[in-house]
Amino acid sequence: MNHIVLSPAARPAKGTPFGRFAAVVLKWWNQVQEERCIRATLFTLHRLNDHTLRDIGLERDRIEPVVRARNARQSRS
């Protein structure tokens, strides 16, 4: 999944009504794309068998918390 990242020069000015609206839409769009990426990862991991999951250090019931925690850490950095 691709995220849209605008350089500072390409971003609308945040002080204008259009700029504030664009910032809200861009934030929403990035959240949608992030959730799609998370869901794709969850789908892929849930399709693996238990033996393969153990090999990579995961238990089936821990897949979602691990993926979401990892994604939250990446979002902050």
C-alpha cells in the first residue's frame, strides 16, 4: 500500500479554510491506507499454519495485538 506524502512546498497552507480541510482529508486518507496495510498483514499471517507461526515466534491469538503494536511503534518514528 502506498501512502501519500506531500512535501512542505506542495502542502496547502494550514491557516486557510482549504488548507485545514486538506489537512483533515490527508490525515483521514493516511489512516485508511494504514488500516489497509494492517489488514493485509493480518490476512497474510492468519493464512499461515501454526507450525510456521511458531517458527517466527507468534501464536495465533497474538497476531493482531503484535501487528497493531508494531504498526503503532512505526507510526511514532
